[in-house]
Amino acid sequence: MAALSFELQHGVEQGKARAGKISTDHGEILTPIFMPVGTVGSVKAVTQPQLKQEIKAQIILGNTYHLYLRPTTAVLEAAGGVHKFMGWENPILTDSGGYQVFSLAQNRKIQEEGVVFQSHIDGSRHLFTPENVMDIQRSIGADIIMAFDECPPYPSEYAYAKKSMDLTHRWLSRCFTRFNETDGKYGYTQNLFPIVQGSTFPDLRKASCEFIASQNATGNAIGGLSVGEPEHMMYELTDLCTDNLPYEKPRYLMGVGTPWNILECISLGIDMFDCVMPTRNGRNGMLFTTKGVINIKNKKWALDFSAIDDGLPAESSNYYTKAYLRHLFVGNEILGLQIASLQNLSFYLWLVGEARKHILAGDFIAWKSEMLPLIKQRL
């Protein structure tokens, strides 16, 4: 067993864009990487063999709040951890549940000890503290676990954002204390990532980065972005954060975002991404492709018998045509949701894979300039 390690591999200076390799006890992750969101131990409408063989996912994300409520830590411990429970042998990251708890604005109370909240399932009351969130994530058994933080809303007043950041920092110290006095339960190493907060205020973001960097964690995350702020602000704050986080540690931008957000943030020095957008938008008929964005429900695709996205490798969703996929959506067939989710996740993983290739080749900046207008256009 060994703690997570990160090796930077790019040989040609490409601004701040990086290619690297994260090593965990469940395997290697080549960065930059996108992590499909498997909130409750399931990436919606996609099977684990599809994730591995078709989408080429290297790591997936689960959520502490949801897994704690259902199936519960007792079930996960009896199964031998979340990897065995869901039949996934590759790395897993768990979000601490902070974002989910704070999105329940009507059903939670924040205090120094932690957060009291009501379950969205049955209304039962629960308390999350930095300590028991570490314990819960030990029971879940992910390779990378996240600190318990408060995610302030956008917009926030400066005074609230500072108070929230200071609370996140105090909670982080408690997370590390509990993490360091406990062991993993399943015979492999877990790694705790702290989370930068500070809302949209540059001085708070810089101060948070400096505090997070002082913890000397194996990797670091940036939270509280892509919560409604303008895109240019997200990029400016990401740029500031990567300037102030350790160069030699992986950087994870939480909850971001569109394919163009991801390319821009790779150029700002981000290594890891996750977002529900590819699966959620896919289930609503929005496809991300190598040629642009498609609303597959539109009548214009009814007689289009071309592949969904001929820019992707043949093993992905290109077995099917646009006309057939539109037919499935119009008829409310479950298969349509699966094909659309496969397409979007395959595209996201292809995109970060291509970005990595071009970083290593030394032409990432030129390639990104060509790709951005293509993938943003509406077809």
C-alpha cells in the first residue's frame, strides 16, 4: 500500500496545461481526466463494463451524502467497500457531501460542530461533522476522499464568504486530525484532498489556497465554482488558484463543467474534473459531439441516418444513427437515455484524452483554439 503519487509527464511548455499520471492502489489515472459521476454507486443509465470498455473511464465519483443515506455504511462495510459493492475495480473518488447538504437550504442548519440536515428520502434528521464524514468515507472506501466544507452560494457578501471560508478551514483541520488517527478498512490506501473556498473574492481565494497548500495533502481541490458565476469569473479564479496551489500535486476542479469549460481550465493547469452534465443533459436529449452540440429531439434528425458522432472511435455509441436515437427519444424508450449518456461520456473522455495527447506533443494551445469553436456550435 502506498499513498497516491503524481508524476508530471509533459515535456514541452504549453502555458499552464499539464499531462501527468496519478497512481493509486486501484490503478493509474492519466491526466487531464474527467470523472463520470456515479452519485449512488451508479453512473445513471450506464453499466460498469460500458464505463470501462466503451467510455474508457479511469476513475469515477461517488457521493458520501447519498451513499450514507442509501444503501448505508453498514451495507457497504458488509460488502467490503464500494468497489466490491458496485463491481468496479478502478479508482473511485467520493465527494464529502458538503455540497449536497448545503444545497438543502431549507432543511439544514450550519453550526461550528457540523451540519444538521433532513434526509431528502424520508425526512429523518442527521448530523454531519468533519469527524464522522471522515468515518463515513472510510466505510465507503474510496481511493480519494474529500474534506467536509461549506460551499457558499453565488452571489455571496464578502463577510459571509470569509466567515464560510474560515469555517471550512477549521473543519479541514478537524478532518485531517480524524483522518490521521484512523485507518482504511479494506487493505488499501485512502487519500484526503482539501478544498479551496472563498467565493468570488480573489483575496479570499488566495488565502484559502495558501492554507490548503500548508496541509501538504497528496492532492488539492477547488470548490465553489460553476455555481452560477459568469464563465470569465470562473476562469479568472481558477487561474488564480492554480498559481497558488502546489505545482507538483494534482488539482481537481469540482463540478466543472461544459466541454469548453474543461478545455479552458486544462489550459489553466487543472488535472481532474467531474460534472453531472454529460449524463443529465444526455437524458434530456442534448448530445455533445466532436462537431458540436445536438438536440436529438429536433425533427431535423428524423431522416439523418449518419452515425451519431463519426469523430469518436467505433466502439462508442456510433453503432446507432441520429434518426434511430431521435426515434427512441420521441417514443420515450429507455435505450435512448443509455445511448445518449454513452455518447456524452465517451466524448468527454475522448476530449480530455486528446488534450493530453496534444499537451505531450507540444501543440495543445493551437489544437484548443481549433476545437473550441467546433464543439461549442449548435448543430
